[in-house]
Amino acid sequence: MSDQNKPFVHEKAEVQTQIIGDETKIWQYSIILAGARIGSNCNINAHCFIENDVVIGNNVTIKCGVYLWDGIVIEDNVQIGPAAVFTNDKYPRAKDYSFEVGRITIKKGASIGANATILGGITIGEYAMIGAGSVVTKDVPAGELWYGNPAKSRGIAPKISSN
């Protein structure tokens, strides 16, 4: 592998995982734990946190200020906007570690808008789009545009440009 294909990890990032695909970029002040798996050609912006039981596919962009907790799977070609929030505990209580992780799956080609909140146990379908600031409380079917609080279907998600 040539140096240009190797992952780039900013000197001020703390990356414990060894599973990072070619051409992925991880920017400053991000922390990635040892069990995380990250695909190729991803861009993980500054101030992100990724826990152990997280799988990130190829060509994924994660904007600044996103925290990915255990139980999250992000498939290929997903865009996650800045400060999007993911939860994995349906009934959080301080110092109660007995909760069951609410797994979240973001399917291929989906987009999550800035500051959206995705509750644990949710699947976002292929090429679905979640509007900025939305609160997603249930599964989102493939190809739909959802926004609001709580988020609801508002039609078909805009098509991806082929340019």
C-alpha cells in the first residue's frame, strides 16, 4: 500500500482501533476506541467519539461533534451532519449499567441532517434523508424524507446527483 492510500490520523486524534480502511481521514480531537471498525475513504471530522461496538462502512462522512455509541452500524455512502445525536439507552439512569443496548442501523446512502436525534432501536432505510433538528422515534423506510419532532414522512428523499 502506498503512503497516499494509507489512512490519515491527525496527530491530535486518539485512535485505538487498528481497523481503518485506506484513504480514511480522522481529524483532530476525535477519539476512536479499540473495537471500532472503520471502512475506506471515510472522513471523520474533528471532535467525534466512536465507541467499541461501532461499524462504519466505506465512503462515510461524519461531521464535527458526532458521538457514536455501542450498537451502531453505518453502511456505505452515509452522510451524518454536525452534532447529530445517537442514543442507545431507552430509559437512562445514572450509574445503571444494566440497560440493553438499543442498536441503530443507518442503511446505505442515507443522510442524517445536522442536530438530528436518532433514538436507540431505530433503522434508517437505504437512501432515506432525515432533516436537520429532527427527532426520529421509529424506523424510517428506504427512500423517504423525514423531518420534524417527532419526525414523520414528508415524501420522497431528493435523488443523489450523479455528478
